[in-house]
Amino acid sequence: MNLSALMRSWAQAFATQFRFKIILLSIIPLISSVLLWGGLMAWRLQAVIDFFQSYFAANEAYSSAAQVLNSLGLLALKTVVIPLLAMWVLLPVVIISSLLFIGVLIMPVISKHVGERDFPSLEKRYGASFLRSFGFSLGSVFLFVLGWVITLPLIFIPPIYVFVQPLLWGWLTYRVMSYDALAMFAEPEERKQIVSKYRGSLLLIGLIAGWFSSLPSMLWLGSAISVAHLFFFPIIASMAIWVYLLIFIFTGLWYQHFCLRALQDLRQTSAPDMRLAVGIDAQGNSQI
């Protein structure tokens, strides 16, 4: 794990975050996501809430929920337990859609911008097309959902669950964003070498992003309290989505700087070996 390279790429990503084009990138996804999720929640959120209400009523789960909340000292949340569950179910879908949106649509713009501004001499070799990148992202999401379902019972063991969830989100972020960061510049073999060599560093970036994603998660779940106050609900939910997007855009910039620097180092290291091999061949041919 290269901590110096991680810190340098973090500082470069932080500086890039405040460029006008990158700031604009955070506003456009915000508007799109708010329109998408605002429309979907206005259309089906009440149906999700009604489903949980009918389930709780049919299974007499209100008393059980009250006992659990009382044991945790959170009995005041009894009145919002249904909206809270509805928002908790929607939370992974919102995060995954935001990550896919950033990875598939925003990362190519970030990749081009960072490459032209910070790595102008780095050759683009287009190792992955848009469809391959999208397919890889969908496959990663499928594996993530599988792992999320398998580890879901751990929710009853909070110390372990709190550790497992950021690990899953970090793995998904690392898979999607490291692939997209190299799609425009690296050949498939180069990407494999970089991922193999720097897997620990790439996963650590994803883990940090996963831990920071817990902050807007609290804001998103807190919007459950405002479901009854329709004026505040879209404002709080929109703020949560925007913070998610900002975190993922910064994470994408971090991956982009780290991966392009690693690719540049890889090519500089392999170039002398290629010249040496050519020189030996030339010498051998001249003796024949």
C-alpha cells in the first residue's frame, strides 16, 4: 500500500474539486437525481409506506418494534418507524443509482478533464468501451447485492454489521471507479497490472468513501421524520442526494489521479525494458 501516493492523489483531487467544470458536474447530477428520485418517491413512496403499515398490522409488529426502540432508548421514534423503514429500504437503491450515474456518465468527463489538465502526455489507449464499462458496473452491483443480502442478518449484531457495510460499499466503489478511471487510458493488461499491484490502496480509497457515505445516510434516514411534513421532506432528501454525489465525485477524482499516476509510472518503468529488448534483438539480428 503506497500511502504517499494516496495522500498526493488526495491533495490533487481536493484541488481539482474546486475547478469550475467539476463544480458544474455536481450540479447537473443533482438536478437529474432530484427530478428522478423526487418523481419516483412522489409516485410510489406512499405505496411502500402502506406496505409496511399493512405488514406491521397483520403481524402485530408494532409492539415488538416499540420494545426494541424502548430498549435502545429511542421510544420517541415509534411514530416514525414505518417511514424510517421505507427510507432504509430505499437507501441502498439511491446510493447504487448515484454510484452508477457517477461511474458511467460522469467518470468519462472527469477522466478526460484530469487527463488533459494533469497528464497531458499520457496516451489514451481506450481499453474499455462504454458498453463494457456499463456491463462491468452492473456485474459489480449484482455481486454487491448478493453480498448485501447474505450479510443482512448481521444487522442484529451491530458491531459486526457496522464494519461489514462500509467494507461492501468500499468494495463496490473500488470496483466501479477504478475500472472507469482507467477505461479511457489503459489497455486491459495495463489495468489488470495496476489493480493487482495497488489493490490495497484502491480498496482503501473505496473504504474511506464508504465511511463518509454514512454521513448523508443519516441525513437521508432523518428525512423519514419529515415525511409527515411534506414541505421539509424534499429539501432534506435533496440535500442527502447532493452530499452523496459530492462524495462520489470527489472519490472519482481521487481514483482518477491515483490511477493515472500509477499508469504513467507503469509505462515509464516498462519503456526501458522494451528498449533493452529491442536492442538485444537488433544486436542478435546483426550477428546473423
